Amino acid sequence: MASRDYCGIARQYAADVLGGKIPACKWVKLAVDRQLTDLKTYAGDRSLYVFDENEANRVCKFIELLTHTKGELAGTRIHLEPWQVFILTTVFGWLRRADGGRRYRRAYVEVPRGNGKSTLLSGVGLYCLVADREGGAEVYSFATTRDQAKIVFGDAKVMAERNAPLRNKFGLQVLANALYVPTSNSTFQAKSAEGSTLDGLNTHLAIIDELHAHKTRAVYDVVETSTGKRKNSLMFVITTS
């Protein structure tokens, strides 16, 4: 299957939002306007940041090689919607020119229910586990309860179980409570504030699902401090609130 021009899709989405073709709130309009402005502002060779289209396309192509796990789409390839492509290309495409590290280390997304947020997060989790070129990557799905934390991890686990080429290419092992890559010593697990400590982690990707369900900042703050040791760490926060 030929990959799509994801950066082109993202630019068209931004143009459609600003042009009124796609209804959007002021925050989405500000986000797409910032992206289009930054693409012009940081176009020079001496700019602080660089937008790497290869990196932006790479994460989208990876996720579209995965399959849905639930409902009538179960077993079919994921097809990213333009708004999802815009988020992924923006987050993963921008790099710091000085050291190649990620420009954006925090992503906050509000999306209505029924738009496949767990599927998107599971794909991002698998990408950061096996394809983000991070040795010893620690990927975690965080929540206040065990059941909530297991939703994103559970989808990722099923995706891995049903994708033999993915497992074979990266040596990915599907365990009862973790996904593990021995060659890079990388792991993906679900974590909650119930019955387990969140201290001592060295997080590469932190997925915080349903942020609105957190009654305090406790989990968020502990998780945020756990990302400080890596130059490419990322917190991906999403909520239906």
C-alpha cells in the first residue's frame, strides 16, 4: 500500500479550517494558524527549529500499518483523519536544529467521544516503543484507575498480537502486562495511582487518557517530572471534556 502525503493533508486541513470549510473553535484555528506561520518563520537554514517532513510522515505511515481492534472496523487498517494527521505531523515533525531533539514535548488534545482517541494513542504508543529510535524507551499509559490505564495499553496489545510483521521486524514480545523489545530494552505498560508507585520512572512517552477524570494534578505532576531525563520525551494528554 502506497503511503499518503501526510504533510500535504495536514496543510490542507489547516487551510480548510482557516477558510471556514471545516467548522472549528477558536483554539483549533489558533493551532493551525500557528503551524502555518511557523512553517514560514522557521524556513531558513539558521532558524531555531526545523520541520522535518520525513519524520512527520513517518509516524503517520507507521500508524496506518496498524489495524483497528474493536467494532465494525476491527481487523481493517487504520485510516487517519485529517485532524489526526495534523496533530501527528505537528508534534513529530518539528525538531530542534541544534541537537535534533523534539521541539514539542507536550501535546494536549480535546476531542469528542467516538472519534477513535484510544486507537490514536495506542498507535502513538507503539510507534514510540519500537520506531522512535529511543534506546530503553519507557512508554506508559497513565490514569487514576487501573481499568482506565489499561484501555490504551489493551488496544496496543491487541494491535501487536494481530500484526506478525510488526512483531517480527522489531522483535516485539507481547507479555501479559507489558509489551517488550529485548534488542532495545524498551517497554510499554499501563500505570495507575492505584496500588503502584509512579516514582522512579524514566519516561520516554507518557500517555494520559481522560485527563478530565483526574481529581487532582498528582498523577500529571509526577509523570511530568519523570520525562525530564530524555531529550525526546513526550507527554501526550487527551480528554473528551
